[in-house]
Amino acid sequence: MSDDIFSKIARGEIPAKKIYENDDVLSFMDIAPVNKGHVLVIPKKKYVTVTEMPSELAGKFFKAVYTVAKAVEKATGAEGYNILINNNPASGQEVLYVHAHIIPRFSNDGFRFGWRKLEYKEGEMDAFQKKIRSFL
């Protein structure tokens, strides 16, 4: 039995401000929000990354993300929103339990991702395309 915070929330051992729930998925308010109205969506069964989930559950998970994102956008009057999933610590995942952040966004909210823009060398993009496609 996992002892992380999301496992405890999923089992009902820790209270959470629930937004949406069904047999497979739970959504609740983030206790450390980027913006007010920041919500998390988790599967009730623990998986660390999206690709560990069975595809049927992934479909249910993303359907819940879609449903909750629409509600967050309307409820907050957001001008946009981010849907963010970090997979494994190298991506920034702190709680090793797959979860989607739905973050309402506003033009001057001060939150910015530090995207960098790399350039492919000649032929590199084609090589990555071919390699990625080989794993489909």
C-alpha cells in the first residue's frame, strides 16, 4: 500500500476539496496553487506515469481532465489554461503518482514556463521522427 499523499487522498484517508469523482478518477483542488482554481486530476489506482496506466484507464483519465478543464475555465473566467503532467522526476514530478494539473491562466498572472528553443542539426529531426514512429 502506497503512503504518498495522493494515495491517501484516493483512499479517503486525507480530506480533499473534491471537484469530480467517479469509480476510476478523482479531481480536487491543489493545496499549493499556481493560480486560484488550480485543480489536480488523478486515477484512483496509483501509477507513476501516464504510460504505466492501462489504455482504457488513460482514456477515462483524459476524459476527466477534459471535463474538469471546461469547468475550471468557466468557473474562474480564465483567459486560458495549462494542462500539465510531469512524468518522472527529471520532468519535475515531485509526487510519484500520475496527476494532471489544470491551471487557469490570465494575461498578467506572472507565471511563465522557461521554454527553451533548441535547433535540430541537419537530418536530426528526420532521425527522431523515424525512431519515435518505430515504437508506435
